[in-house]
Amino acid sequence: MSPQLKMIALDADDLAVISAHVQDARVQASDIIWRQGEKRLVIGMSRLDWEQTLDGATEPRRLVAALRFDRVLACKSRNIDLGALDKVLDLVGIEFHPQDGRAEEPGGSALLLFAQGGAIRLDVECLECELTDLGTDDLGTGVEVEGEG
């Protein structure tokens, strides 16, 4: 069994690593939590354990994980019905675009891309993202993020 991950991204290169680990994660709309007053977005997910797969495991395993963005100034979605709480979204990846195209500036936009054209754009003061594994997803379906919501 591979160890549970806890990763932090403070720049675009770090975020690319997190993006690779959350590729093909399943996210329920009800597990996308925007806390505007705290400038925070938290997403509960069921992600593939890519390290286990690369180690030669024949059965893919899913892990329950939480993805958190801090210092979020605005959160906007496209082609995602956040009211359809049971809707399962497939996360394709995450990109970071620096403010005004200047990589030396800390601010910019994090773009979470979902299958079927869905997207969430986060305008951030600076990039501050954390991915934390919470355990195995034995059912391979819904995600519950305790203490969030």
C-alpha cells in the first residue's frame, strides 16, 4: 500500500504535480465547497492512486482526498450545475495562469478542468493549494469531507 499523500503547491510547477495526482478524480457537486468569507475552496474527491498503478498493481484503487485552495478572491464555474448535488464530475486537470502573464507575480487564476467542458476558475492573491489523502474509497463512489460544509 502506498503512503497517503499530503502535497502543497505554491507555484505553477508544484500545481502541475498535484494536477497529475488528481487526474481522473471523481467529484460530486455537493463536495465543492466555496467559503467566500474565508477565501477558501475545498473539494472532496475520489482520486485514482496513480503511484499504486505505476508500481504494477493490477486493480486500480481510489483514495478519498481533499483539495484546498486558499487566498481565493473569486470563484466562477462554467458548465457545472452546482445545484445538482448528486452529479458526478470527472476532473481532467488543473492549470495555473499568472496574472497578466507575468510569472514573477504571485497572483493569477487556477483553472480546474472537468470532462464535458466544465470548469472552475479561481482568481487567487497567490497560489496556495493543498492535496491531502484521507483514506481509501472502498466503494469507489461518493466522497464525504468531514468537518467541511
